[in-house]
Amino acid sequence: MSAPKMTVTEIAAAAGVSTQAVRGYCRRHFNASRKGKVWTLSGDDLAEILEHYEIEMPETDSETTPQPGETDGYITMPKEVYEDLRQELRVKNAQIEALNAALARAQESGQAAQLLHAADRKDDLVIEHAEQDQQQPTSPDVATEPDKMTRWEHFKAAFGF
């Protein structure tokens, strides 16, 4: 019986840890080398890794190895279950589309409310500015025409200083 062969990904999946954890263990405890993307370990090193992560040694008999055409690692399920899952997926997709449409409508109404508020505020400022113009007598040495006002006078008029 030859030594079982397992990839780092298979060991990590069986142990329930990340591949980085398995590679780190190999670097710390073995003289493991990496050739390209493949880690080379001896059979004894693999046995120690499996023992460390409390994984049973896989059997390499031809009886346990699936033959081509068998499940090949795919999970099989009855067609009814598959169709039920597909229907649930369609329902969830429709829900997501409805929520996205509602979100877009809410954003549009928020923008419209923001514009209305800005317009109301602008009207309030215009009214306040007109009232201030009526209250202040114009003197001949102060220019009050908008074309002849300085930046400071525009600022004071806009913010009521």
C-alpha cells in the first residue's frame, strides 16, 4: 500500500483550518520545500500533520477511491429538491430587485426634498435681504447697487451682518 497523497487544501478542509495554518505548521516543523505551487512532504511528515490536526489517515484502496463517472466530488440531490431550491432563488432575486427599486425611489425622493428645502431657504434669504434693504436708509457715500457692492457687502447682505 502506497502512502496516501493529500494536498494542503485537502488537509486544511479536513482539519477545518486555513491553508496558511497548514503551510505554517509545515514550515515550522518539517524541512518542507515548495517546488512551484506544490509542497513536497514525505509520507511520515504527512502522517504527523494528520495526527496533529487529529485527522484519520485516508485509505488508498481502490474500493474507497471513486471511479471516473461516479460522483467525482459532486453532491447529487433529487430533482424535486433542485427545483425547489431554484424556485427559492428566483423568489429571492425578485425580492432583491424590488428592494433595489424601492431604494432608488427613496433616494430620488430624498434628493427632491433636499432641493425643495434649498429653494425654501433661498426664498427666505431673499425675503430677509429685501426687508433689510427697506430698513436701512441709503446714504450717498455707500454703494447699495448690486453691481457696485464689494464682496464683503455681498457677504454681509447674504448673512445678515
